[in-house]
Amino acid sequence: MTISIGIYVFDQVEVLDFAGPYEVFTTATRVAKTSQGENSRVFEVFTISRDGNPIKARAGLVVQPDYSFDDQPLIDVLLIPGGVVSAELARPKVIKWIQRTNAGTQLTASVCTGSMLLGKAGLLDGLSATTHWEDTAELQSMFTNVKVVTGVRWVDEDAIVTSAGISAGIDMSLHLVERLASRELAELTARQMEFDWTENH
């Protein structure tokens, strides 16, 4: 069974926040095809923006999303990256889309300040969560019923998984490969990427 990974992208998104997980899941699929046969397709990964138009990530990288809110496929795993999220927090359409999409996912994950969008959508209520070390105090002050955890690469609350900043999203995504597929595939993916997978334990 193929698991669909939908990654939200927006103006001022942090490049590695979305590109790191994108690389992990697409590499995992490539590695699976090599080790398990050409017909093996573990993950289908795509990007989504509000209207499907190009977005400009931090530092000016222009990204053409695959879909808009109106034409996206079904999403098994929703991933919300971070970056400068103030404009996204102020968009009711985005928050409602996260809520609506989350209702149909196996799990929803965030990288860095993407956790603030999950918090705004009410998805972190009563849970533990993390974000970039620079933003943990703000996350806690914005969402007082969330237990903000510091000093970890990710926090897994089953249906909601949050990661610390930027490169921690790669560590979290490898963890999700292990959860959704297998430990072996996660290790082979990290090796293929020549990435030193940092775990929480």
C-alpha cells in the first residue's frame, strides 16, 4: 500500500523544513524499489499551496507546488514545515484546511515553527510538542495547554508528531519511515542519504 505524504508550502517557508522530509520520503521509495523490486512504491510525496501558484521560500527560492487546496489528492500524512509563519497564522483558510485535512490523515507532523500552525488549528491541545529552540518560549506562551519539550529532535504523540528546527525534520522523517514502513528501510534511507540519523534515545 502506498502512503501519500502531503507537504504544505507557503511564502517564506524554510527550505530544509520541506525539502529535507521530501528527500527522506522520496529516497525511501527509491531505496525500497532497489531492495524490494521495481513495483514497490512506499510513499507518494507531493507539495500543496493555498492556490497552487508558485511560492517564494526563505532566501528567495521559487517553488512550484503540485496541488492547491482545491485539487489535492487524499493525504495519509500531512506535513507542515516552518519558516516565517506569521502570515499563515493569520489566514483562517489555512487553519481550517489543516483542521479539515488532519481529520482524514493517519498522522500529521510539523517541522520547526510549523508547530505553531498545528497549535492554532487546535491539534496540540493537551499534548507534548517541540519546535526550534529559538521559538519554544513563544510556542508555550501562545498555547498554554501544550507541554513544550526542549532538547529533543522530535516528539511523537501518535497521531501528531512535531520536530525541532530545520535539520531535525530529517531525523523526524526517518522516524516516520520506521513507523510507517520498517526500521530497515529507515536505516537504508539514512545510509543512502549519507545522513547521520540522530534519534531521541
